Amino acid sequence: MVAGSSPSTPGCDCLAHRFGNAADRPERRPRYGSDLSDAEWALVRDLLPVPGWLAGRGGRPEGYCHRQMIDAVRYLVDNGQCRCLSY
């Protein structure tokens, strides 16, 4: 279990899972070569901005795992699947 996480979130320690807001499953199973390793996630996690709701500025808690969102972007960049910039 990740330090600071609840027993219901054994695999991911992003804010969405630590506070129980994530809509996805908390267990961590790397599926692609582009997925973040635990060491990479440890470096990136602290660079993400503090959400407004956590800093007392209001707003809505996140509903998606930050780590999985970064994995998705890395997958698209690695595999060239992004069609948003094609003309």
C-alpha cells in the first residue's frame, strides 16, 4: 500500500485516489511501455499543481486519476495516435 493512502486505494497515490474521488479503479497495472514507472511518478507527482478545492479556493474535486491521464498522453505521443493536429 502507498504511504498516505487509504486501504481502499492500494495502487495509486494521486490526489483523486487518496481522497476517494477517482471514478476508475485504484489498482495499478502498467499496460504499455510508455506508462510511468514508480520512480518517474515520484518525480512528476510533486510537479503537478495543487487543486483549487484542496487549497481552499473552491472548485470541484478531480474525478480521474492523474497518473492514468499522464499515461494516456504518453501513450498517444509514443504511438503517434493523436489526430487532433492532423490536417
